[in-house]
Amino acid sequence: MRNIYLIARRDYLGYVTSWGFWLGLLLTPLILAAFILAPSLIENNQPVRYYTVIDSNGAFASQLADRLESRRESDVERQLFQLAVEAPEGFDPQSIPRFREAIAAGADVETALEQAKPGLVVSVPERSYQFIPPPAQTEAGLAPYLLGNESIGETGARRLFAALIVNPDTGEVTYLSDDVVNDGLKSAARWAIEDEVRAKVLGAAGLDPADVQAAVDAAPRIIERKVGEGGEVRQVTMADQAPYIAAVAIAFLLWFLIFSVVNYLLSGTIEERSNKIFDTLLTSAKLTQLLTGKLAAVFVLSLTLMSFWVVGGVLVAQVAGGGMPASAAQFLSAFGNVLIQPGILIPTLLSFVLGYLMFGAIFLALGSLCESVQEAQTLMSPLLIILMVPLLFFSMAITDPKSPILAGLSWFPLFTPFLLILRLPNGLPLPEVAGLIGAMALTTVIILWAAMRVYRAGAVHGAGVDSVGRWFKGLVGGGSRKGSG
Amino acid sequence: MVHPLELERATKRFGGFTAVNGLSMTVSEGSIVGFLGPNGAGKSTSLRMALGVMAPDDGEARLFGKPPRLETLRRVGFLPEERGLYKKMSPRATIAYFARLKGMSAKAAFTRADELLERAGLGGFARAKISKLSKGMAQKVQILSTLAHEPDLLILDEPFSGLDPVNQAALEELIVEQHKRGATILFSTHVMEHAERLCSSIVMVARGRKVFDGTLEEAYGVLGQAARLAVTGGFDLGAALPPAGFVATREETVDSDGQQWWRVTLSQGQDAQQALRAAIEAGAPIAGFLPELARLREVFVSLVGDAEAEDLRRTLEQGRTEKNHA
């Protein structure tokens, strides 16, 4: 035990005193946060895009403006409904009809919200597109404004994002822009045209489009309810989705941790091989002690990373807690409750340990065969592909958690650590959970045994990447020639 | 009697290649043994078997009378041929780390590391990263790591390779110092001068087989020794010495002052002084006397060369036999 401790301690201190570790520790959450928040940040911080409409009768411009505004109205309305479900005690049910009435009366979103109930905590999305009067009347005349060579308006260098030119004879709309990727305005224009057509058809049938809209608004809503384990029926809240999202988060964390820390094992072992330390070590400790110490060091390293991230996350959540929406707080609370359920916690912990041991042992064995990271890449490629496969199923775990593909793949032991966690919120039967864990444990034992042999071949007999190549050739050729290792 | 190290008919094969073939050797307590052989003779493999790093395919290895296990290995310090250290660690931490793996307490290990580094003139670099040290300094650190736990048996595989003459001399001193402390020392080398200066006995291997095992004197005796005598006045030593049991051969060259050199071949049990005495007693007018001792290098070349020639003969014979069978 003492030697295992000494080896683990040396390796661990070697890792945590490296710059790479601290960079990873600090940058990883920032990068992950950036990945998660980037889409909404980009969306919310998008500069206002200016557009113009050349339309002789002005009807299309008005339809388009309404359509663009209706997105903001829908967003606010969705938030009001959410408040009604998740915080009914402080919510006035009349707020929603009052908001709709104000909108119908021609108020903008901000005013309508103020009229619905002053002080409601709702985030009103910024306008993405702003109409401006046409700076020119022809495509050629608009071109310099669209390219930014000419500025629109009088303050600052504003660029025209798009121009929509309505053909007075056919009603066809030409969408003119330098940006061919962003299609927000284009799709709003398409909806506006459809609105106009719908209004004409309704008008021809003697119906007022406003009446139709009022009827749609007053249509009965779909109320989602869930049957609980005890047969009780209750309203579906965000907390019901928490286990699935928590499972994906945990599986991803496990995947990310394994992916991050096993590289330390690989590079550490390569260092020992290339620096010719094996013989000195092997006359000071048993091979099993060496392997156990190394695996323990990286395991503790992953716990260190996780602790830092969890503690950091809790601190950030506490600091930001005051400004956190009730729904987010409710979700986080549900997330925490998921984690402490024994049915999820125990298989998750076992998956973490066994998954880590499986991949750790494989990387350790590979490292013992390589003199350099470049050499290791040859052997690592197939393994990295295997590690990537479970990632493909993470989104499926949310959209179709009971998928038979997910269930089938979870029996492949190298995927089990991740896919079992993804499947846990479905309430898997205990025998299946036990079977999956048993298969994973058996595979772990086999991998550890094989890794020990490979490690011995690499560390003691100097077997290298070439030996693996010869072994494969022998395997493919059916030969049984014994290598020098 | 329990010996610090014993190999008994140890054999190691790698595929079809036999690296070590039935090697038996014993390292007695308190001795300094040179393990000599050309590159690829199987020295490192033999040492690795002795240390239990790899198991022999046949035969056995014993350390202090027991199979090489961690408990016995704690009494051993091993400097491998392929040397290296953790480059990001400091010399102090490195020495203490390996000493602790050998069973020393943390406090004792660090104290010992400080003391050794100070004595080796590396006190100022105790906490520097090994990657910042020169190659010679790093080698010193490795050697210090090997003996920090004061082992009873020191096994040094090619310890002088890569060292400059000054550091080679310093290492020789260190080996003598460790020997005086009571350590038994076995070191492999293919540089005979180190063995001649340090060893009480030697084991020579070639092509995985032992070709000599004995004291230095016995090694010198392998080739036989000679004495050169110069006489004046045309005295015929060739006729005068045979009655005393010596054979003298006239050398072709004659010195400008008329002295004639004779070469007296010494057989087992004879020495150069006896030959001189016999010549004087025979009335030879002696003008010069040069005892001619065989050097270990010549013994080595002769023995290893013979072994290699024998090996080549066997290989050719085997090839012919296989061809005939085919």
C-alpha cells in the first residue's frame, strides 16, 4: 500500500504542478460555459439589423413589421404562461388576457406588459430587425448601403442589412442582402406574405382576420400532466425533465473527465518509457503497485477537477442566485434531487469508476508501448473513435430515451458507462442495471488483465508500436509467431 | 552460505534468440565483481533476471538466498544501463522518492538526499528541475538515487558509460567508498580498465554464455605471462634456462649497444622474478629486465574472441546439418 501511495502521490503532484492542469482546470468550465451560453448570448447581443421595404402600397411593410413584432409577443406570452404554472401563488391569471388585449389594441410589447401587470419579471427580447425608410429606390441604388459603402441614418456608421422590394404587378418580393446565411428576416417575410394571403382569403369569405386571431387565442390549451410512480397525476414541470437533462450532463461530465484525464496517464507513461525509468521503478515496486498507483493518481486527479468545478459552480450559482429566475432555481433543485437518488447515484458512481478504470488501463497500456506522443497517436485513433460514439447518442437520450438503439448499444461494455447513465431516468429494471454493471465489471477485469500484460511487454521487454503491428499482421495472417516481448 | 546474488543455469530466450544461455554465477558478500562482456553479450538481461525484472525461462535467480522479490530488492540498489529520471522533479525529490520506495521514512529520505547532494557538489541544485541540469549532473543524481537507501548489494549496469574521465574517476571513488561501507558490488562494463582497478573477481560472458569466472589473477593466467631479459656478450639464454624449467626465445632485434633481448615464457606457477633469478644463477650478464603481464583487455579479447569463433563454428555446423537434413 505504501508504494501505491508513493507512486500515486508522485504522479498526482507531477500532474497538478503542471501548467497544463491549471489551464485545463480554469479553461474547461469557461469553454463549456461558452459552448452552452454562446448561442443565446449571440442571439441576445446581436446588433439591430436595419431593413427597408420598397412597396408602393405599404401593406407588405406593415405585415412584415407585425410579423417581426409577433415573435417578441409570443416570447413574452410563453414566459407569462410559464409563470402561471411554476409560480401560481404570486401570479395574477388576468395578466395574460390583459397583455393580449393591449397588443390587440396596438400597444408594443413593453407597453402591453406594463398594462398587463406592472412589475412582472419577464425578459423582453430585443428587436432584431428595425425598419428604416428606403435610402434608394433601385437595386443598384441600394447596393452601396448593403455593402456598407454608404451609411444609413445620420448617427454612426450603420449598414443596411436587407431590402425587400415588392413587385407592384405580381406581388412577388425580392429579398436583397449581402448576407446569405441569416434567414430570420427572410422567413418573417415569407410568413408576412402568407398572413396577407390568409387575410385576403378570410376577407373574401366574409371573415375578419382579427376575429380569427381572437378565436385562436381563446382556443383551449393543451395541459400536460404526468402519471407518477404511485399513480398520482400532476402537472408536468421543468423538474420532470431534470432527470433526463441531469443524466446527459453527468454522462457528458464522465465522458469529458475520462477524455481529459486519461491523457495524463498516456503522457506520463510515455515519459517514463522515453526517459528509461521503468527498470528503476520495477526494482522498487511491483508491476501491480505501479499500475495501481498510476491509476489512483489520475483518479484522484479527476476527483480534484470535479471538486473544483462543482464547488466553483455552487459558488457562482450562489453569487448569481439573486438574479436567477425561479424556473432555473427550480430546475437546479430538481437536478440536485436527481443526483441523490440511490437508484441513480450508485450506478452512476459505479459507471464512473469502472469506465475510468477501463479507459485508464487502456491508455496506460498504450503509453507503455510508445516512445512519443506521435507514436501514441497511431494507436489512439481507433480508441478515440470508440470514445466519440457515445457522444452521438446524448441528444437521443433526451428526445427518445427509450430508444431500442440506445438500449442495445448500452450493452457494449466500452459504451456502458455513458449510456447506462443516460438510460437511468427511464426507471430501468434492477436486473438490467445489475446486468449492465456486471458486464462492465467483467470487461474491466479483462481489460486490466490485458493492460497488465501489455504494460509488462512495453516496460520490461521494450515492445513498441512495431510489436503491435506485427501482432496484428500475425493475427490477420493467422500466424502464431511469438514476438520478442 | 547465503550469497547476495546467485544465478543458476539462468536462460532467457526472446523468440528464437537465446540472450542468456545457462548462466551460473555467484557474487560473494563483500566482493566487487566485474561483469564483463561485449555489447549484446547478455549482461543487462542477466542483471534484469537477477533483479526479477524479468523471469528466466530456465534456471533461477536468487538475491540473499531468496527469489528476487520486493522485500529482498529493498537491500539492492540498481543503476540500469538505460538511465533516466523524471525531468520535472527536483534532484532532492527524486532521491527521496526512490529511497522511500525502498522503505526509508520521508524524513530520513529527505535528510539523506540533502546530505548526498551536498557531498556530490549538487547542493545548489537540490530544488532545481532535473531538466535544467547538465547530463553529467543528472547522471550523478541517478547514481545517488541508487545508493541513497544504503543498499547491501549495488548492481550497476554500465555505470561508466556516458561519463567524462573526471566523473568516471569520481564514480570509481564512490564505488570504493560504498565497498568500504560494506556493500557488495556487481557492475557490468566492457571497459576493462575499470574492472582491473576495482574488481576482486570477474565474470565474462559472450553470446549469452559464461566464458570466465574467477579472480583477476586467474584471468591473467589464462593467457600466460612472460618476462623479457636483455643480456650482453652474446650469452645464450635459450641454452642456459631450460634446466631451470624455463623456455627462452631470442628476439630478432638487437639493441644498438649490443644487448640481445630474450622472451621467457612463464607457465602456470612461474613468475617473472623466478625467471630472472634462474638467468642470474645461470651466469647470464643481465642488462635489462621487463616483466610482461597480460592485460585484462587481452584476456577479454582472447576469451570473447574464442567464444565468438566457437559460436560462429556452431552456427555454420548447424546450418550444414539442417541443409543435409533438408
